[in-house]
Amino acid sequence: MKLSARELILAAATGAVVLVGGAWYFGAPAVEAWSNARTNLRKTQAEKQLAERLIAQRPEWEERYATLRQRIPQYSATAPVTADMLRTVQRLADEHRVSISRIEPDKEKVIGDLSEVAIDCTWDADLDALIHFLYAVQSHPAILDIRQLTVSPAQGAAGRLKGNFTVFFAFSRSGASGTASAPTTP
Amino acid sequence: MTDDSITALVLYPTRVEWTTLRRRKGQIEVAEQREHALEAVAGDAEAEGDSAKRLKALLAGVQGRVAAALPTEQALLRVVKFPTTDVAEIAEMAALQVDKFSPFPVDQMAVGQEVLAQQDAAAQVLIAATQQDNIARLGASLQAAGVFAREVDVAVLGWLRLLKMEGHVPETGRHLLLIVEERGIELLVVQAGVVVMIRSLGALSATAPGETATEIAEELNYTLTTLETEWGVQAPGELQVWHRRGLADAFLAGLREQCEVAVRAHPLDSLPPLSEGLARRALERGPHMLDLAPADWKAALASRRLQRGLIAAGAIFVALWALAVGALAVGLHLQKKQLSDAQAELAALQAPSREVGQLKEQVRALERYLDPTFSALECLREISERLPGGLDITALTYKKYGQVALRGESDTSDPIYGFFQELEQTELFPSVKPEGVTQQQRSGRTRSQFKLTLELPAEAK
């Protein structure tokens, strides 16, 4: 069978179109898969780098943690820390003439081997008493931190203030004996 | 091989020769020149088939543009003058001339013409005509050997080209050239360097060369007489006899004895092969030159070239396609492998990294407790220090790592603005955002009230 030039060109063009079309039809999902794999690879490599960087920083964090940990009060696994802390806050307030009308502890939160208790209080005092109380909290040997504080004038008496504060207490529990061992707590 | 190279092929009954010329850097050079003996063909179809196979093997290296030569004795050749130089008109006039001198109907003839010289509006034209069957036979022989010729020339014109090239065609006067070959004898009459007559004079008799010489001498004398009417009276300079080695002495002696002009013999072997002359003509070929090849040969060649081009392009395309598909498959496989390796490595790192993350969080948590920089006490101290006289704070909300929201009032606005300015200068609060100052009447007095937000730095991650 002899084909004319026109027929040859048409046949070649048809073949090329079929080949390219077939390649596109079957190849497009592969290209997409490749593209996805590349994106995932980049993401995974970035995560890997982050993890490696974090792991490389381990000695530094361990050192910082070791230094800080010495300042954290130690309690046994079952020691009643919340009650102890309520007592401590109340005592500090009394010492500095801050009247606490409501004191409400939150649940104990655990971050690794660090535990945290938040205590929400409603207070009433003059400015001087409040300042002294805040200073006492900040300089207390136990790790206490006031994260939230509201101050507004109290009704009825001039110079009298009232409000709320939330004080956080950090400690760690060690062992499972259930005996308290809080040498640094007052 | 490109069109800048060409092979001219001459098929003799007992040998084949070809020359390939190539144009390189403006110079024409002989790329290949070969000659092979052929066995005589018995005549039956089987023998012809074997001969074609042998020829095909010999010509396997011949590629590209090919010009073939028609034996001179198969062509009718006439030199005429036409009162035009237009190539198309010359072609039409040549066809009319062939109708006059050809014994065969013109529609059975292949006709070609070549403009030999032009003067003013007239042209001296060589007309060549042969039966189309001769061309078809030549083409069939070559195609059987796998050669597809694009051009067909007449052998004697190749010799004339060589003789001119070697300086044996004088530019002045009338001269006779006799080419004696195994296939036949051709006579060329050249006047002022341009051929005016070409005649085939039959073959040389091996048994009676003297008789052939006598016949040729008579033909020469007759030819010279007939020339006078058309090309004028002019005494011929000499008769050059170009012959192969081993020509019978009796032939030359007979010519010398019976011709009225001086006879000078030259060996054809001193010239390059005929195929070179034909190849040079083919390389110079233009529309004014002779070509007896039918148009369908050229069309077939163009089609073959297109077919080859398409096959080559298709092969390249398919190869590239296969390469692309292969690259895609391999690339995808490698990419997936890299991904799975990276994921495995990440999985191995996740546990220790999580541990460090937790450790980091614990350290941050502890540092939050221990860092007094942005404590409630520090913020109160900073605010108290910058609080101007006559301005009262009515509400304060402190949120560590968040903001301090203040409300206050004063008798006039000035202390409020001064307080804003003072706070903007502190380093403790990165951003001080006054929320507005309003005037209010209270107990018959105008009081200015304000709201203010002091941004605290966010917790470090």
C-alpha cells in the first residue's frame, strides 16, 4: 500500500497525537503523584530538620531544666499540694492586710514531670497592701506567679481597691510512696 | 548526505562506475570514485534478478542525490537556434522540433533541452529526446539495485564536460571530437567552444576496424557539408580521437588516410572517468540544463525523502517519548523512595524530638514563673511611676504575656495625654494603644475619662 505525502503526514500527526494523548492520560496522575511526593518530601525534610535541631538542643535544655528544677518544690505523688497552697496564699494575704473573700483552686495540670495549680481569688485591700502582697508572692521561695490581676476602686471607702487575681503554683511530684517531701515549701 | 553532494552513475553492459562529488567550503571535491566489473547478463529473468542483487550489493553505499546517464546511442540529439531565451518557451519549441526529427510520436518520447549559449535574444539549444521506455528501463535497472535516480543525463555530455574541463575544447574555430568507446562512437562538432552537432556513429567493428574508419570518414565529410548550411562555412581545425587503450591501429590509420583534417589521437584514460563529468554537470544543474528524468521520479523521491524524514522524526519522537516516560517512572519511583526514607528517618526522630519538646515546654513554664520582667508588680510599678498628679486609675486588668487594660479619669485632658506620652516612652510595653478620651459631666463637674491598652510581649516559643 502506497501512501501519499499528505496521508503520511496525517498518519504521523495522528500517531503523535495518540501517543501524546495516551501519555497525558496515563502520565498526568503520575505527574501529580510526583508533585505530591515532592511536596510531602519537602515537608518531611523540613520537619526532620526541625526535629534534628531540637534534638541537637537537648543538652542545652537539659542543663537549663536542671538549673530551674532545683528551685521547684518536690512533693510525693499523693501529697495534698492544693490545700497546702491555699493555705500559703491565704497566709501571705493575711500577712499583708489583703482581704480575700473568695479563694478557688483549679485542677492540677501536669506538663511532663512538672505540675501546676491555679488559684483564683477575689481580693479587697488598699494599694499599699496590694503592692506588698504582690512583692511577697514574687519573692516567695515557692514558685508562685500571678498571671491575671484586676484592680478597681471598692465602693464605700476612699482608697480602697478590689478585684481578682489568679496565682499559679509550680511543683513536681516524685516517687509513688505517697509521702510528702516538700522541703522548700513553707 | 545533503544536496551539496551528488553521485553520478554510469551503467555499462560489463561494468558500473560512479563518482560522488561534494561541495565543501566553496570547493568541489571528489568524495568517492569507484568502478566495478559486471558479469554479462544472459537475458532470462532469473539471471537479471541475480545481476540486480550483485549490483545492489555494489551500490549499497550510493546514497543521496543520484544522477544516471543514458547511453548516447539511445538519444536523439540536435543543436538548434531559437529566437528566445525564455526557458519555458524553449521547452515548447523543443517539443515541436522533436515532433519533426523523431521517428516516434512525441507523446512516447522523453524530451529535454539545454541552453548551450545565448546571444542577444537568441539561444543555441541542445535538444535530447529518447523513448520513454529507455528511461523507464534505466530507472527499473537502477531501482532493482536500490538506487533511485533524480536526474537523467546523456553520457556524451559528460565527456564534453570533461574535455572542456581539461582544456581540450578550443574556444575558437571549428573542431571535431570523436569519442570511441566500447558501446559506440560519438562525433561532436564544436564551434567557438560550443557544440553545434552531436551524432552517434554506431559501434566499432572488432573484426574490420578499417572499414569502420572508412564509414566514419564518409560520415565526417557528410556532416561537415551539412553543417555549412546552418552554421556557415568554416574549415575544421583538427579531429581529436578519444579512445580506450587497445584501439586497433588500422582504425586510426584509416581515419588519418581518409579524413581531410588532421587527426590526433588521445587516450580516454587520460581523462577523469565519465561519471565525474556527469557528476560535475549534475552539481551545476539549473533549469537551463538537460534532464530527461520523468517528473514522477522526482515525486517518488520526494515522497521517499518525506517518508524517511517522518520515520526519523517519528523514531526521535518515540525515543524522546520513551525517555520522558522512563524518566517519569524512574523519577516517581526515586521520589517515593526518598519520601519513604525521609518519613522513616522522621519517625525515628519523632520520639526523642517530642521528649526535647516537652523538656523545652517545662523549661518555658518554669521560666514564666521566675521571670519578673513583665510581672503584675512590675507593670503596676511602671504605671505608678508615670502616673501624673490629678489622674486617677479607676480600673486595671493585667494579663501576663497579653496586655494591661487601664481606665481612668481626670479633671482635664492634659494629664491624660501626658500619661499616654510617658507610657509610650517606656521599654516595658512594646505598644501603647489609647482607646479614647471622653468628657463626662458628674456632680456639676466635667471629668475626662480614658481607656488605654498596654500590650505585653508574647510568651517566647
